Amino acid sequence: RANAKKFEFQAEVSRLMDIIINSLYSNKDIFLRELISNASDALDKIRFLSLTDKEVLGEGDNAKLEMQIKLDKEKKILSIRDRGIGMTKEDLIKNLGTIAKSGTSAFVEKMQTSGDLNLIGQFGVGFYSVYLVADYVEVISKHNDDKQHVWESKADGAFAISEDEWNEPLGRGTEIRLHLRDEAQEYLDEYKLKELVKKYSEFINFPIHLWASKEVDEEVPADEDESSVDEETSENKSSDEEEVDTDKDEDEKKPKTKTVKKTTYEWELLNDMKAIWLRNPKEVTDEEYTKFYHSLAKDFGDERPLTWSHFTAEGDVEFKAVLFVPPKGLVDSDTLPLNVSREMLQQHSSLKTIKKKLIRKALDMIRKIADEDPDESSAKDKKDIEESSDIRDKKGQYVKFWNEFGRSIKLGIIEDATNRNRLAKLLRFETNKSNGKLTSLDQYISRMKSGQKDVFYITGTSKEQLEKSPFLERLIKKNYEVILFADPVDEYMMQYLMDYEDKKFQNVSKEGLKIGKDSKDKELKESFKELAKWWKGALASENVDDVKISNRLSGSPCVVVTSKYGWSANMERIMQSQTL
Ligand code: ADP
Ligand code: MG
């Protein structure tokens, strides 16, 4: 092509394409999933722009947010067209070849070890899967800000871009033309394609049409010979053909006709676009939620999400949402104002309401994981849970959640004052009495000794170090339970978490620890008063505020305690390690 300009693929992209071309991966169908997903993304983008500027859509067919698929059996071309945002020349160069995405080399590496291409979409390089089935690909694209261009490549390390002077104008959007390899001719089969599109369009909310063949009946004049032959004995007729039942009396007057099957083409809608979140939650199966979850994540493994929540919020702001753990999800609302800019939208009060409700729902959902987990003894009614059918699915799920997201819960406690108590309920930790298992605040409180007012905790670098701490000596001797916080974020968290329900927290390495009094306490205090005074004088006053007789120790003679409002020793250590 005269006006074509050549470009080399970025090295990693080129390697990726080589691997794809030579791949023995058998599930080549996935290329269609990737193309549909890209077309859907492009349609989403133009739809989003159109919310604030209707003009971008243009008029007539252009404004139809849809995909169209065509099969050309003679030329062996499969093409997919969308009326999405399209790509400028610049976009084509960047998106399809010269800029490697961060996932490219990670995916190349993964491919070399596993050979499994299924996750290609997750790594942000799904487009190149077209070379599983095609040896030559053209991408024709029209963006509102540019002329129509063609990108083309035979995956030989280079691609070319030209201003389009040959194809029909797209108006707006992208057409991907796959020149299918000899061994991939099956994708020209309408039946196969329909099945595949159905499979991959379950959660696509734009119509996908196929230029599909259709058998129609057509009346054609019957020739003289044939009409005189008796129907049953006719040998010229194919079995599909049917002769019109004509009335004998009218035979003479009317010209004789017969019906033949004729193949015509028309756009056939392949997907029903019944969005999962608009459906009644009672009618959606676990499998459907799981599939939807995977389509959101572009992760096509078979692992189930830990849990999900599908609900409709009513009131000032109405919306429908499906939330998942691990975090992913979708919110659909008609009550957001559309005639404002994106920045304004983010400030809008409806969005704040939505956020507030979503956080509540998400927290409820996380609590549900714990409530339904038979390993969590705080579960309300163990018997109920054990009777539930999918008990094996739920066992150990909370620990799994906690190991992955515990940090986020702790950060939430720091940042979100409104939900602090709800988040604290989700906390798990070890104590000097938990035998390596995780426990919760509710469980801790239920085990508190009579007369114990505060929740005791200690912070430090490791559980082992904390267990040996002199601060714990007497508490252990007196059979108190102490929370062992060994994560640096715990120290920060506890500056925000002052109380839980009606209990206060007491750092046992700080001033103010109150445990049951001994009758001898007063006597001892009196007899050591002078010694304490002497110590106070002997120690440099800038380092030591006070010297006190206390009952917190059992074996060790003395211990350095931090004042109630100062940093704990652990906090000092953390701060110091940060400034070094
Ligand atoms: P991803 O979809 O994860 O970004 P792909 O490799 O599938 O990765 O696509 C690369 C990029 O090419 C997309 O991010 C998008 O910018 C562009 N692209 C691909 N297909 C289309 C399309 N049909 N319309 C507009 N842009 C597209
Ligand atoms: Mg993609």
C-alpha cells in the first residue's frame, strides 16, 4: 500500500506474538472472547463519553452501540466490528504494538512455563490471541478525532499503518478482520460461531449481531412439465421443495407456482443482554454469579469467589449492585446526574450515599463469611451452620479472607471512624492463650476474667518476643489473656481503636494497667517508698518521668513502662526504623 508506514513491534510484544503463533494451545476459541471483550470495552468508553456529551455518538446507525460479526467463506475472513470509541492513528500505533503493557513479559514468562493461554486477557495483551487463528490481521478504525486508518500485520515482527482509502467508511468504531489460517477454517462455520458468541457474551451488555444465513420460502413460477406430473411421483423435486397446494378448479386461470427454499442473509441477534444485576437475585444461580465474577476479573479459572452480595438500594439514590469478595463488583444507578463533568460527579452527594451504602454492605458480607465459617466459634449458631449443605465450601474461609485482606481491615480501622466498630468486629489476632489460632474481640471478651475491665494487648515485633515479655509475667501468672499484636500496622491501629463496645483497650506496656489488687500492695508500696525516691533521683530526669512500685511484675525486678499518652517502645522502634 502506497501510503503505508511500517513499524516494528516492541521486543516483548514480538516475542509474545511468536509464542502465540507457534503455540500448541488447543483452546483457540478464546480469541473470540478477547475480541468481544475489547469491543465491549470500546463501546463502554463511547457510552461513558456520551453521558456528558451526546454529540459524540453521531446520528443514525452510528449511534447504535452494537457489534457486528461477518463471515466471508470465500475469502476466509472473519470480521468483528464495533461502534465503540475507535482508535486514532496514534492509538493504533501505541495500543497494538509499540507500547508493551506491564503484563507482557509476565505473561511471556508464564506462557513458557505453563503453555496456558487462557489468562491472556488478564495480562492486558488479549488482542494478540487473534494470531492463534489468523496469519494476517487487519484492524480498521475510526475515532471521532481522526481519519479512518488501517493497521495490518502478518506477525512477522512488524506492522503497517495507512490512511484508509479502500474500505467502506465505518462512521466510528473498529473492524478487526482475521484472515483465518488453513487449520482454523472452522470459525467460518455459522453454527460454531453462534455457539461461541453465546458462550462469551453472557455478560456483554451490547447487542451482538451475526450476518447469518436464513432459509426462506420463495414462490416461483412452476414450469409446465413439472406441474403436470403427479406430486408423489415427481423425481425432479428435491425433498425440501414443496409444491403449493393449488385448487384444481382454479388451475386453468392462475399461473402455477411452487415454493422453493432460498438462502438470504440478515442480522441475527445472538445475545439476550439480560444483565445479571437487573435480575431477581433469587433467580440467579451460584454458577452464574461465579461466571460473572470471572468475566469481571477477566480470570477464567474455576475458583469461586469467597462470597457475594446482590442487592437493590432504594430511597433518594437508587441503584443495583453485585459485590464480590475478593474485591470486584458492579454498581448500576439511574439516579446519577449526567449533565455534569466527571469531576463534579465524583463530588456529587448521590455518589457519597452510594459509597456509604456499599461500604456497609461490603462489611456485612465479610461478616457473613465469618458467621458461616464453622471454624469460627463466634458463629451465632453452630448447629444451623453445620446443617447447611455447602459446609465444606465455607470451612476455613474466614482465615483465608483474613490472611489476604486483614491488613486492609486494619487500615480501615485507622481511616474510617464511622465504621470503626464494625471493622473491629472483623479483627483477628493471636493471644497468649490462643494456641497459635486466630481469635476475635467478641471471643476475647466472652473469656474475660470476672473483674477484668479492659482488653489487654501488647505490641512488638514478633509473637515469640511478645510471649517472653516481662510485661506479661504477672498477667500470665494470674491467668489473664493478652492480645499479641506483632504487625507494625497494629501499633498505628491501636492509636485509633480506643474502645470496642463498652470495653477500653489497655496496652500492658504502658502506664495505667490495673489488675486485681493484692492485700500486701499497700504495705509494699510504703516500705519501698524511699528506694523509689532514690532511684528517681539517681536516673537522668529527661529519660525517666517517674519511678513507681507496681504489681505488674512477677519474676523480673523492674521494667521500663511508657507513659499513658506517649509512644510505646514498639512505636519508638517503628518511628526510628522509618527515619533511618
Ligand atoms: P486490554 O483489552 O486488556 O487493554 P488488549 O490486548 O485486548 O488489552 O487490547 C489492547 C488495547 O487495544 C486496548 O486497551 C484498547 O486500547 C485497544 N483496542 C483493542 N481493541 C479495540 C477496539 N475494538 N476498539 C478500540 N480499541 C481497541
Ligand atoms: Mg482486551
